[in-house]
Amino acid sequence: MDARGHLRNGDAHVLMRLSIVAVGRLRPGPELSLVSDYLQRAERSGRPLGISSASVIEVDDRKGGGKAGEAALIRKALPRGARLVCLDERGKVIGSPDFAQRIADWRDTGTQDIAFVIGGADGIDPELVAEADFTLSFGKMVWPHMLVRVMLSEQIYRAVSILAGAPYHRA
């Protein structure tokens, strides 16, 4: 790694994938456009930093089963061996630079996958939250889960921008 966090030739560095694993399907519209745009930007900017992809994995619990049923589907969708980050209103509130640093630290210790989990309308099953490597909150307010996808996608792009030393983030 150079001083800006970019991979140098010869760096034996594992490329890391970022996934948003979310309950429900995002229909075409402004939210989907924003999520796609931010994740494409993050992927483009992240390649020199060792981040190979940023994507969304959707799970749909149409049969019911509540939070436990959703958790089972989420577990099946998680990339094998991924660091698990659950978004929950009771999680830790951190700033964008700290979020970026956490991603960089995981990358630098060989993490190949980070899965950010967004639950359905009733949140994430407490048993799944207990399995998380980190629980993140966007504040004490409850946000619609479709907007959380947009906010998380933007924060992923912002984190990559911070790590790249780009001017997008202004503290």
C-alpha cells in the first residue's frame, strides 16, 4: 500500500467484496437509481484500493416467517466467511471517517467479504444481530429500509472516497 491506501505492484493483497444483503426487492425508481449509482462509483474508485466489487443481494420472504424466516434467508445469501455488519437502530453510531477506517482495517487484515445486512420492515432477528461482527446505526430515528439502502450505498462510496483521498468527503 502506498501512503494514500492504493495497492502497489507486487502487493500481496486480497481483493475485498462489499455486499448489501437486504430483505425485499427494490423496484425501479429513484432509490434503485441512487443505490446503483453510488455502488458503481464505489466499485470504480475502490479497485485501486483493493475493493473489487460493491453489490446488492436481495432476499424476499414472501412466505412469511417473520424475522426468523428472514434471518434464515439472509444467512443463505451471505457470502461465505463474510464479516457481518447489521444495520440496527441500537447499533453504534460512527462518523464517516471511522466507517472508512473500519473497512480499511478489515481489508488490511485479509477480509475478503463484508456483508452489510438490512432487515425488513420489522428489523433484523436478534439472533442474527448477535452474530454480527459489528452493528451499525444511522441514528436513533427509524428509517424506511429502502432509504437505508440509499444511505448505506452513499456511505460506502464516501468511505472509498475517504480512503482514496478524494475531495468528495468534506468533514
